[in-house]
Amino acid sequence: MYAPLPVADRRARDRAPATALFGLAEETREQIAALQDRKIDQVAAVWPLTLVTQVVAGAILIATCVCAPAGAGLAPFASLVGIHVAVVATVSVALLCVLRVPALRRWRPFRRNRMITLGVVAMSALLASLLWTTMRMPSGPLQIACFTAVAGTILVSAVSIHAVRAATLGFGVGAVLAVAALTGPGVALVMALLGLVGLVVVTRKLAQVDHDRELDRAEQASAGDLAVRMIAEFEGEGTGWFWEADRQGKITYLSAKVVDDLGLAGGAIGQPLTGLFKMDSDAPGTERTLAFHIASRTSFSDYSVRSATSDGEQWWSISGRPVVDELGRFQGFIGSGSDLTEKRRSEAEITRLALFDGLTGLANRQRMRLSLDKTLAQLAGPYRATSLLLIDLDRFKAVNDTLGHQAGDALLKLVAQRLQRGVGDAGLVGRLGGDEFEVVLPSMDNRDTLATLARDLIASLSQPYSVAGTAVTIGCSIGIAIAPGDGNDTETLVRNADLALYAAKADGRGVHRFFSDDMLAGAKTRKLLEDDLRSAVATGAFHLCYQPVVNTKTTRVVGYEALIRWNHPTRGLVSPADFIPVAEECGLIEAIGEWVLRTACIEAARWPDAIRVAVNVSPIQFANPVLPALVTSALAQSGISANRLELEITEGVFLDETSSSEQMFKSLKGIGVRLALDDFGTGYSSLGYLRNAPFDKIKIDQSFVKGAAEPGNRNAAIIKAIVTLADTLGMETTAEGVEIQDEIDLIRDLGCSHIQGYVYGRPVSAEDALLQLAAENGIATPSGFKVSRAPRTKMLRSAGILIDGVRGDVRIRDISTSGAMIDGIAVDGDPDGLEMLIELVEDQMVPARIRWAHNGKAGIEFHEAFNLAKLNQTQGFRLRRTG
């Protein structure tokens, strides 16, 4: 049934040119233009036959009229027929030219085909007039022949132009003209004109209906073709597809690409939908199955399914709805789907990136936290321990700095592999970031087992690696906390494991430590110390003291080392050994170091020009590129010459030795300051850096000086080796921590050029240092103990003695390997050097000599070093410790 056009389309149609009445005019819409072109092409194809028919019919008419007998009465019609035939032929030839010649069809007057329409109307009118002429001929065979020829021409023309209404209208015009010719003006002519008007109106309405119907057909065909093309394109190139099933849920249509993905060689038609796809039962919103919806004839949407016929990894999202006809009868299902495979892979990759470390493949911080949360949540029931290991790599930064970050990444991958092999299935290994790793060990709390595992991991990670063709050796430190004893929640357990790791690193690295309560107390103390330190920096609560450095040959003070002091209002005097590490950790060391540098230079400016001042430089300060600028500024501000400033640098600066370190040495030497290597022999570096580092002095650590004067001590040999090395390299040497006067001669004899220690006085203020330099022309006077002695053990026990053949009993107050202090002896005269025997071990007399005696007490010196372990092996002697 024909459906009328919408109002807007009807209005547009009503505004069309009048030539559109005959189906030959061009509309602005593409459908009308295409319809018009098809009609014109059809007329152009058959118009030569129409022209031939018209010529033949005209020839018959003219021959009939000319050759007819004189009495037939056709002679008057001959000229009229001739004129009609000539005009019709002319119009037909003109139409043929317009239809068949492309140049004429493109000519502007013909582009809207007005001329074609007018030509058809004119030709129809002429043919109608010609038909009327034949009807006026005398009755007889000749009239029938002429009428038949004209009627045949009209029929062929009407069929050829495919526009019967145009021909009919033309005949109507011809009929009106005929009536006008026959009757003249009058009622008949008026009636004929009214009929012509009615014919025009009816023809227009019919033309509008046919035109709209053709337009709808064209639009529907075009829309159908477009829909087919779009569906084909969507199915072929996109991720979507379509399906259709009958009343029993059997497939009647399924996109070809899904059929291929399912591997159905025989096709999918006739197979049940539930036999092709199986659902993802874990997906949300899929509590009901596909079979349920097929049976209940209900809609479903976005169900995740996969192939039920194979184990492929292909996933789809499928939706469907029931289809009913116009009577409400169920006909089956229709639906669509889309490929979920890439989406699922992307989601899996997002999950992997969210929970796994992209470099090593281990669990990342987020997953480790989730795992630890889940594990600790199970502690609410029966006792179940969980151990946490925090692992930090030692000397990893040096690999990054020397070999590059790519080598560092490769090293981290190797470390991850060793960790996984070492832990195995016992726990979960993760990387927290950088060179920090974590291990969660459920159901494990045996300290011996954990200690063994930690030692094994340290040994494994400390084995050499091959990275970028280079052998690399690193180490690691491990902190261990055990839940629930060390914390029953993630935050507490991680904090305590981190404190244990901090303790392991503080104890020299390469070791493991278990958490203990005193670590937490120490952390709180450090936090309070850090807060107080920040306040001290802000308020300027520090001051400097200066310890003299003495030339061993002249015993003259040649310089002072600046030592920072902090007198806390409640803690009292805080040792630099306590607050300097805290300052380095919390980032205050650079501010403190700059203050020390500037203050020392300003206060040294009041000393004689020959006196140097030494300032310690932290490795953190040394790594800062602005250090040369700070040194230059401090020198300019104070006005002292650069060679009076000596910067003391520890071996820690060589742990991360890079080209920047070399550049820093060059910059500082370019300023003209002196450089001293502090605490030599206690660091982690090799002697190789001495070849390039431009040091002016090596400071021998006090650990090598203490006890060097005692018999059998090897420290003297170490000092001699260091002095020889320094002399070879053209460097001075300073022995630190000298406290006993007999060590002065030893240090001088070993060739050391300078001495620094309490033997020449404790650190003093800048004003007191100025007074020292003024007194005795700067000559330093030693003080304190004169003779070195071995560490003594206090005790109270009886012992027999023999002096000049006289026996007696004394009490031993303290004892060492070299001598003892006794009580209860009476000696006449000067006892110094008096020989004696003392029974330290039962029935074994030890020879000794008295070095001093006063008020019944005496100090004795053994001829040979005594092994104190023999005292504990002796039976019958009572030993009581008193300190």
C-alpha cells in the first residue's frame, strides 16, 4: 500500500517546476535526478524506432492523399497532412538530437529537460491534430488506412516516451484546437477548455503520486543497498558481528568471521546457539545462562562468551532480543556481538602492570601490600606467623654510575632471578622500586631457619654477575620482622622490618638483622634528635673548637682542625658522632657544612698567616657541584689565602667514583686549597684512587695509632707502610688520636710528619688557639700519660711475692698483659727498678720489677707479656671482678 510522503517532502514537491508533472523534469534531490536520467536514457534508446514509424506513417498519409483518385475527396487534405507530417518529423528529429547528442544534453536550456517536455507536448498536439484531420477525411478504405497509420504512430510514440500523461495532455490540447477550428468560439470551445483544465489538474495529481512513489522506491532501494554495504563493511573490518536464531534457538544467520573463528567447517546454520558459545561464569551480571534466556524468550546483553567447540583464547560479548511479528507471535532471536579478545588482553596487561614490576616481572609494591594484607588478615584465627624480609642492594648505585642505567636494569633482572631461586615456593618475592626488594614468608617464624635463608640470600646475591661484558660484584643487607610479635598489621610490620634493615646497614652492610624493640626506641630517639637538629640549624646553636696539628720535627703548631660542637639545652654536649650521621640522612649536612666552612675561615683569619685551618667535608657536600663556589666565597669573605685552607675528605667519596669526582678534585685544586685524605685505611675503597686524587696529606686513623707503642703490636708496621706510601707519592702524613707521650717518639721515628691528638691538648676555642700560638712561639707541650700500657682488668685476689729472698702476701687490684697494680706492700727507699717474683698462677712465680710505690700500693711491670687466660684455668684461686 502506498504511503504518502511526509509534509516537508510534499511541500518541497509542490514547489517543483511544472515540468516535473510528466516525470521528465530534474529535482534537486539525487533520487529524482537518477530517476530522470534513467527515463531519458530509455527514451533515447527507442526514439529512432519512433522516428522511423512517424516517417513511414507520414509517407503513407502523403501517398494516400496524393495518389488517391480525383473523386475520393482527399486532395484538399494533402497539403494539410504534409504540413503536419513535416512538423512532426522536425520535432521528432529535434528530440532525437537532444536525446542522443551529449553536447546538446549538457547545453543549459536542456539541462532541466524543458525542451524535451515541450517537444513531447508539441508532438502529441500535432499527432492529435493529424488524427482529427484523418477523421475529417471522406469515409472509406483510404480514411481507415490514414487513421490506422496515425493511430499506430501515436501508439508507438506514447510507448517510446514512457510518459503517457504527457501524450494525453498533448492530445487534449490538440482536441481543443480541433474544436476551436471546427466550431469557433462558443459553448463547445468553453467545455473543451474546461475539460482540458480538468485533464491538466488530474494529470498533475497523478504525476505527483507516481513521482512520490518512484522517489520512495528509489530511497528504499538506496537505503537497503547502503544498509547492506554498511553491514558488510562492519562485519568485515570492525569487531562487531550479527546473529539470528529461530524459535528453537538454532542459528539461521551468523557472521562469516565468527564462523571462521569458531572453526566450523560445515557452517553454523542449524546449530543451537548454546552449543556454539559457553559463558564466562566469573563475569559480573551473568547469573542466568544463555539457555535460560533462549527458553524464557527474554533479552540479554553483554554476556562474555567463548567457543564451546574449542579451547581457543577468543572471547566475545554477545547480546540478543526476541523477535515477534505484527501479530505478536514469537519468531526467534536476533542479536549482535563484538570481539572481546583484545579488550581482555588489555585488561590483563593493565592488571599485570598494576600488580607486577615491569622490569623484573616480580610482584610490585601494590601487589606485595595486598598479599601482606591478605596474609596478616588470616592471623585472627589460630596462631600463624608471617615473616617479612626487606632487602636493599649494596653498591648498586656505583653500577648505574659507571656502566649506565641499562646495565643497572640488567643487573636488577639477574638479582630478581637469584632471589626467586633462593626463596622458591616458600614465599612471594617482590620489587618495591629502585634496588629494594621484599619477601613475604607465610607460616614461617623460626629464627634459625630465617637466619639461614637470609645468609644464603646474601651469599647468593654477593656472587659476581656478568653485565654488559663486565664482571660486577654487589652485596645486600636484610632486615627481618615477624608477625604478629613484631606487628600484626602491614604498616607496623613494614616499619619494623625497615628498622631492622637500617640496623643491618649500620652494622657494616652485607648482614641481616632481626627487629628488636630497642631499634624502635633508637628510631624514635633519632627522630627527636633530627627535630632538635633542625631547630639548632635555624637558631645557630653550634660552635667550633680547634684541635692543634703539631709538626713532629719542630714540635711547633702548624695548624688546627675545626671540630663542630653542639651544646643541647637538655641533652648537654652532643657528640658529632651522634648528630652528623642524622644530619646526613635528613639533608641538613650541607647547611651545617657551609656554616662550618665559613666560620672556620673567618676565625682563622685572626691567626698568623702560617697557620692552616682544616675543615671536614662530607661525601654529600663533595658530590654537590656548588662546593667550589662555596669554598671560593668563604675564602673571599674571610680574606685568608687559599693555601691556608685544608679540606679533609673521607674515603667515602670514592664509593661512587665517577668523572664528576675527578672534575671536583680539579676544581678544588684549581682554587688552591689543600686536600687531605681523612681516616685513611678505614674505608671501602682500594688504593687505586691515590694515583689520580691530588691529595696533599694522608691522615692515619687513630685505630692504627692506639697501642702502636705496646710490645708485639702490629700497628707500628702499618703506620710505617702508610708513611712510606705517602712519601713516595709526595704527601704529608698526620697521625690522629695520639694520647700517650711515648707514642710521640714512635710516630716521629716512623717518619710521620704531623701529630694530632689529646697528647698536645684538647680542642679549644679560636681565642684560646690564638693564645696558644702566642705562648712560647707556638711550641706545643705534651701532656697526659707518659707510657703506653695494655688495657687492664680490675680484680681483687691474693698473691704471693718474693723480694730479695723475703716472702710476703699482697692483693692484686688490676692486671694486664704487661703489669699489675698491687696493694699491701712496704718497700724502703726508692723502689723503681726493684726486682721481684709474683705468684700469679699456683706454684708458678712470674718475674717482674717495681716501677713505682706509694702508700702501700705499687705498680709492677712483667719481664714478659703474661697470658691472662691462665688465671681462669688455675684451681684454688678465688677471682672476683670489681669493674
